[in-house]
Amino acid sequence: MSTPQTAAGTIAGTVAGTAATRKKRHLSAYVALFPAFIIVLLAYVVTVVWNIWISFTDSKVLPVNIFVGTKQYERLFTTARWLLSLQNVVVFGILFIAGCLILGFLLAVALDQKVRFENTFRTIFLYPFAMSFIVTGLVWQWIMNPTLGLQRVADSIGFTWFRFDWIVQSDLALYVIVLAGIWQSSGLVMAIMLAGLRGVDRELWKATRIDGIPTWRVYLHIVIPILRPTIITASVLLAIAVVRVYELVLATTGGGPGISTEVPGKFIMDYLFGRGNIGLATSASTVMFITVVILVTPWLYYEYFRDKPRGN
């Protein structure tokens, strides 16, 4: 029969053994992650620092270490093509994110009503997201092509008054890219929002029906605030898509007509590989990097680092 001292010693030994095992597991995890850490350090941090340095040099076809200060940035912000690309990406970003959030939310609300063939509809709505931006751009290029797409169909059946040739009009071509982006990404937002809606307590709905609160007010004042983390997640994913919209523009309009649908990504790639001006390309990419950091930092602070009221 064991004494209290023996039992206490056994427990202490077990606790010490558990702590040692936990330390070994932590050490193993650090060792396993070390190669990935080195890759991230070299692939991201070092290349970002090198990119910023090159933007302050007189690099053309090949990088050189001739420091010229802010000369590349001064030239960049006096280039009409760059200023137009910034304007386009802002317009695209606002319309794209707003359109995806609104359409994705409405689709999620519709599917949350326990409709028949829900899985089929969910698959159909989500399918475009499985395509790359290149494929999406080509699809919408065909749809909007005046000699192949909807315009050709309308002309062939006698609707000559119908004009849907936005892709060849410099003042409307950007909206073709917006439509293509929304078509591809709204399904992802729908899936994210639907998961959030399924997490809303059903007792809440019963209480609002008893109180006679209109459904639209329940969504506006109760459900949407509850879905705030879900909306933020979807917005961050969409914002990443805005930054890499280069592929969609390249496949849909190629930046045209003229340079009417130019975006920063295409500007950077053209000057980096086509025009052989590494200094100007890296200064443009540095501006984009700093812009993303400025936009993301307040959100990260608000979500993870600010002092939250007790009880949250």
C-alpha cells in the first residue's frame, strides 16, 4: 500500500516527465520549422530589402549599385501611365470588393434558406473560383468580344440596337475586368458567408420572429455585426486578389484599349521585362509594397494588438 509521500513523488515525477516531453516536442517543432524560416528569410525579407535598394539606383537592363536617391520615384510619379494604373486599381478594388461582398452575401442568404439542391447550387456558384485569373480573363474576353460574344449573338437575332462592346471602349473596358473578377470570386465569399450564417444561433431567429422584427433589419443590425470576423476575412482575401489583378488584366484586355486598363502589376512587369528599366519597376513595386503595409498595419493592430475591453 503506497504512502502519501510515495504518491506525491510519483505525481511529481509524472509532471516532470510530461514537462520534459513537452519541451522536446517544442524543440522538435522549432528544428522542423528552421529550414522554412531560412527560406522565408531569404525569399522574402532579403529580396524585399534588395528590391528597395535597387529602386534607389540607376539600374536599367541590369541592376547596378549607382545610388541616385529618389530620382526613380520622381520619374515614376511624373509618368502618366503609372498615375493611371493607380487610379484604375483603386476603382477596380472598390468595385470588386464591394461587388463580391454584396453578391456573395446575397447568395449565402439565399442558400441559407434550406433550398432544394443546395449542394448543386453551391458547387455551381463556387466553380468559377477554381479557375485561374488567366482562364477567367480569356472566358470574359470571348464573352465581350464584339465579333464572337454577346454582341455577335444580339446582332445575329436582329437586336442591332443592343450594344455590349465594352471591351473595346476605353472608358468602359475597366468595368469588364470588374465583372470578370466578381464572377470569379463572389462564390468564395458566398462559401465563407454561408459558413458564418450557419453559425448564427437559431434561437436568435425565433426571438426576432416573436418580436416581429422585419427580416431585413435582423440581417442589417444583428446578423451582419455577428459576421464581422467573416467579412474581414473575406475582405482580406479579396484585397490580395486586387494586388495580383495583373493576370486578369493581361488575359482580358492586355491593358487596352491603349493603356485604359493599365494596373500597377502590369506596369511593373512591362518595365521589368519589356522595357528593361529595373530601377523604375522596382520603385513602382516598392510603392505598392509600402501601400499594402500602410493599409494592413492598422487592421492588424485593431484586430490583434489593441487593448480590448474586459469580457471580450
